[in-house]
Amino acid sequence: MQTTVTSKGQVTIPRDMRQYLGLQQGMAVTFTAAGDHIELRPAPLPRHVIGSGFGLIKSPLAGVQADFDVAQLDMDAP
């Protein structure tokens, strides 16, 4: 696959490559010079993010509206 470097030094990663690597908009990547070529990899997640697990699994309830008042539940707790 071939792409062109823009005047700002940007390149477009082909869709097949993005899908293969699991790259999504806003994700960080690392570039490494390896002889006469460049290696591109998804940037590793910081350890505190991996350790907490926060954000790794999307809630099946995302976007679902509750029909109760969460604040009231907290007040009713013993």
C-alpha cells in the first residue's frame, strides 16, 4: 500500500491497516525508525489505565435512561 505525505508531514493510514491494528480516531501510535523503514504501532496504554480496567469494556447500559432517581437511592441506603 502506498500513501502520500502532506505538507504538514501527515499520512493517511489505509482503512485495512487501521482495522487490522484496531486503530480508532484519537488513539495514540508510536513510530520507530528501523533501518530503511518506519514501524507504526498502537501506543501502549499507561499502566494505571490497564490496572484499573477503566474504559476497557463498554457498558451494555450505555445510553439507557434510568426510570429512578439515583440520588434518592443513595439517601435510602442504611
